[in-house]
Amino acid sequence: MISEKNSSGDKRYRSFDSYMKETFGKKGVRAALDGGFGCPNRDADGNGGCIYCSSRHYGIHGMSLSAQYDIQRAKLMKKWGSDVIWLPYLQSGCSTFSDIGTLERIYSEALNLPGAGGLIVATRADCITDETADLLKRINSSHFLIVELGMQTAHDRTLKLINRRETHEDFIRGYEKLDGIKTVIHIIDGLPGEDEDDMLSTADELASLSPSGVKIHMLHVLKDTKLASMYLGGEFDLPDEKTYVSTVVSQLRRLPAETVICRLTGDGWSDELIAPDWTRNKFRVLNDIDAEMRRLGCRQGDMCGVTPAGVGN
Ligand code: SF4
């Protein structure tokens, strides 16, 4: 587990950047790759997947991992230079959704990419079988490995509404199989039908799981999704930037101080984004979160365990 001291620099939360510097002494840069994986919720029976899911791929679909990696590194090097730790990031689809032989081959290829300092595997909790968990544990014993799991919300009524086709209990079952592996849990704020109390109780539930890391995303309404039809049909509203900043700050206060905060805004796909428009300015949102924490004089974890979780409905 990620358990080193909390050293967030000038941030009032433990950032991924500070964690990578504690661990490797340098910046960690994630190179998003498409391992060619599908998703059981999208592909298996034409069910359509989560209502916010875009068919867009991270990485470059149909290209070899090494070719994608070369392209990504060349692009990222212009921003971060070459003195960084490269982390191949299997981000597209559910990167454990295949047979064990295929998973072993793809993970090994990713770990052997030039300069790779580890591997990040993003997936759904219901795609973690006992066999997959064993493979990930074997890799974890000799390499730097992070598994990212989407929880999205702790509320089953919302999971049903967004067509996640996974209950919170299903999520917990998959999460527990990864015991001993650094696991980063994703949640989404602004989901239809959720108010601030719902989002805070999701944070309380997250805190009770003590994950190694967390990613908090604002819901993005993307073109050609079921969510877009609902939004354009006036079925729900999205929080404004101020409300999102205030909710995220309250969530950070509820999370354990040692949990690494790997993301606080999504990377918008500007050509596909319908709303909210304010998410296009990622740095302003991050600065506003920092400013709000300074204004309140608060830190990540200073309200951890204060509010009891109320989840499951
Ligand atoms: S689990 Fe991920 S890839 Fe699958 S349908 Fe939902 S958002 Fe799309």
C-alpha cells in the first residue's frame, strides 16, 4: 500500500506528484495506452454501457503498445522533459477484461517498454477474478503497480440510474480481492439525482475503505451519450464550479490524510464536451480548490471519520 509520509508540498492534500517524488525522487508521467480491451458493460450484450460512456479510446486504438508509447512519450516529453518516471497506463476500456494468457502478455509488454518504471491498470471491480487478482499480485511483488477501479458512487440507486450494472457490494467484492496492491478508486461528482449529502457520504464510504489513492471527477456530459440526451432534455442539472470546488474540499477533508489524491478534475475532451463548460479550465479549478482550502484553513483528513457514512440506497 501507499503508506509513506504525507508530504504535499504547498498543497493541502497529498498529491500524486508529491507521492511520486517521495517514491522515485522525480515526477511520474502517465502514458495512456489502449491495450485493445473491451468492457463487459458495453460490449457483452449491446446494453450500451454506463450512460456517460463515450466510445472514445484513450491511447491510440488498433496500434501496438510500443508505437503508442513512443508517440505519447514524444508528446509528453515536450511538456515534462525526459528526467521522469514513465508509467504505461492501460486506461482504455477495462484492462483486466480478457483471458489470463492475454493479460500476462500485454502487462509484460507494457512493463518492458523502454524507461517504464511500473504499470497502471484501469478496470471495473467486477472484472477482477481470483485468477486476475493472483496475476496482479505476482506483478506487484516485483514491479511498481497501481490498479484503478471505478466506484463512481456508493449509492445503488444512482448506480442503477447510470446503468453501471454493478452494485456497491459488487464493487467491494472486487476491491477486496486486490488486498496488498496499491488501488486507486474513482468517484464522480454531479451524477443525476445526487445532492451534496450523497457525494459526501460517498466520500465517507471511500474513507472507510482506506484506498491507496483516489480520483475525483466532475461528471462530463459528452456528445452521443445517453447522458447527453438526458441533460439536453432537462432531466437534471450540473453543479456550477463554485459548488464543485466546495464539495471537493469537503470530500478531501473526509478522506484519510495518507490517501494519495491522484486527480481532482477530469481531462476534458474539448471536441466532445457538451457540459459543464467550466471544466475546460482545469488549472483554474485546481487553483480554486487550493484557495478554498487555504481560506478555510483546512487540510485533507481533518474531518476524516467525523461524519458517519450512510450508503447503500
Ligand atoms: S465501465 Fe467504463 S468502459 Fe465500461 S461502459 Fe462504463 S464507462 Fe464505459
